[in-house]
Amino acid sequence: MSENFSVEEYLRRDGIYVGLTRGVSMRPMLRAGKDTILISPLSEPLKKYDVPLYRKGEAYVLHRIVAVREKGYVICGDNCTEKEYDVTDDDIVGVLSGFRRGKRYVAIESRWYLLYARVWVACYPLRVAFVRVRHAVGKLLRKIFCKK
């Protein structure tokens, strides 16, 4: 993305934004600097499992909707354990319409993608438990082996 244009300007001008991802919050689905995302303007109300691009301060964030509430959306990155609450339509810039991994294009309407999204969201409690156990074990090991 050129530094001269915002994603919103690309969407207004071209009707789509194409760019590389940064960060690790959507792993394993998206790999930072390797996978190309396609962001489309909102054309219908968002629903659970959609992946909106939204503004958080000056930064853009691409995370998955895990619940829809009256006040807004509950959103969480695929590689995150902390949920963000009450992200509103006013915060949202666009929505993921697909991505390219190497030579392969993945449409978010595909059966395999939809299965991945549902399984990944359903596994959230297991992922949180795993992270907590890993953190506790690491803390214990540091306490045992790093004593002076």
C-alpha cells in the first residue's frame, strides 16, 4: 500500500484493496508479509465468522467476528486469546473477501474456508486453556532453572 493513500481511499477509488498482511494475529490463516488479502467495501450486514478490517486508533486491524451483539461485534484474531468488544460498523473499513497464498486463491465462500472458520472459533476455549497452561509451565520452569 502506498503511504499516500489510506485503505478507505483505495476502496472508494478502486472498489477493492489488495495488500500484504502484517503481524501474527490471524495466524495460521494468514501469514505476515506472505499472504495477499483482498478487502471489499461493506455491501451487507456483517455476521459471525466474517473478517472485517477496522480502525483501532491509527492502526488497521483484521480480526474475525466471533459474536454479533446489539451494541456491536465481538472480535478476536485467530492467533489471539483476548476478545475485543463493541467494535461498531462505524469502526469498520471493509471486509475480507478472499486471500492469496502463493498461487492459490482462497475465497471466503469456499466450503473449506467456512469449515476452518467454524472449527477455529469453536476451538477458542481450548486455545485459551492451552496458552494459559503453556504460560504457567514456562513461568514454573523459569522459576526452577533461573534461580540465582
